[in-house]
Amino acid sequence: MPGDMFSALANPQRFMSFSRWAAPALGAAAAVLMAAGLYLGFTAPEDYQQGDTVRIMFIHVSAAWMGMFAYACLGGASFFGLVFRHSLADAAARACAPLGAAFTALALVTGSLWGRPMWGAWWVWDARLTSVLVLFLFYLGYMALQAAIEDEAKADRASAILSLVGVVNLPIVHWSVVWWNSLHQGESVFTRSGSLMAPVYLWPLGLMAVGYTCLFGSLWLVRTRAEVWRRRARAAAIKAAG
Amino acid sequence: MLDLDMGKYAAFVWPAYAVTAVTLIGMVALSLRRSARWRREAERLRGGDERP
């Protein structure tokens, strides 16, 4: 039962026991999936329109999906931290933000490197690109707010509220190519009539995307463990000083 | 057969893969280093083994 699993993992000791084996297992799965995705990606034929730049898609789309997924995780952890005052949820939110910011930055940079040969521009103020930039700024804002407030409980609450405001941006990112005329490619992987992408590109993209998800999961667990230890060390230091 | 000849698009494809590799490896290295550092610090201050 997912609910039972969630409540079990809300116990920090159980979380530490679980994450001790889950983090390396996910990391190993990520390495295998990404290696397979890269192999298929570099054995696929050139696209008839985009040529070899189509290979940027495997890392660009995966990074973009991960930037959004990580923000949904950040929003979820922030919600539980804010509503239930659960320290493990606060730790998970704090651990998630740098990872999400890195994936979003990768999506922006690789997108720019794909856009230049295809559109003739490194950047356009298109709805999709702009909303992803806003997503990146929400990550930076979250981390800046965490760093700016000395009282950690207040910092967790304030940054959780900010992250929940930013959740509004997720559907805007997703549907920006539908709601507005966009230079960016529209939906092509998940459409009502199935995927519009040829299987020879869909398979490496799928493997890379699942590999990125496993990598994010692994690193999120590693960083949340670090955050738990940091909070334990801080509590011990305060107790020793007081 | 691996196709590593990106032709006229090499100046865009390889930098995209390079920046991705550097970022992902950096994320792994920084996360592991952070975890090891705070585990050691918690063990030092709490005086015991922090495993699991």
C-alpha cells in the first residue's frame, strides 16, 4: 500500500534504513538505463529534418521532465512539511531543490544548443522557454530564501510557501505549447492518439528519461540522508553548547 | 553501429552532452561528499556510529 509505505518512511529511522540500500540501487539502475539509452541514441539514424541534432533530444527532454518532476516533489514535500510540521519532509524539500535547479538549468542550456541550429537563435521569449526560466527562478528563489533566514524552522516555512506558489507554474510549463503559439515543438510523446515519435527515437528517449528519474531518486535520497545528519549534528551542537 | 560523427552539428551536439556529463557527475560527487561530511560530523558530535 503506498499510504502505508509513506507513513512508514515518515519515521526518520525507517527512512535511513530504507534509503541506505535504495539510494545505491537506484543509482545502479540509472547507470544501466542511461548507458542503454545512450547506445540506442547514438545508433539511431539521423532525423530527416533535424539531422544529428535530434540526439540532443534524449538529454534535453529528459532534463526538462526532471526539472518539472523535481519541482512537483519539492511542492509535495513542502506541503507535508508545512501542514504536518514534519522535519523529514522539510529535509526532503531542502534536499530536492538543488537537484531540480540543476536539471532545469540543463534543460535550458541543452535547449539553447538545440535551438541555435534549428531556429537560428540561442534564445527566444517563447511561452515554453520563458515558463521554464521562471521555474528555474523559483528554484533559485527557494534556495536563496532558505539561505537568507537564520532560523531554520522559519526558513522551512517561508520557502515551503514560496515553493507552493511556484507549483502554479507547472501546468503553465506543460500546456504552454498548447495555449500559445510557440516556436517550441508541441506535444509529441504523450498525445491522445499515442506517441507521434518514431520508435527508433522513442526508445532511447524513454530509457534516458527513466534513467534520469532513477538518478534523481538516488541523489534525492542521498541528499535527504545528508540533511538528516546535518540536523542531528546541529541539534547535538546546540545541546552541547547549552 | 555507433554513429559518433555529428557532421556540421558537432559544435552543438557535443557541448550539449559535455555540459550534461559535467553537471550530472558534479551532482553525484557533491551529493556524496555532502552526505559523507554530515555523517562524519553527526558521528563526531553524537559520539557514535550513525549507520544506517
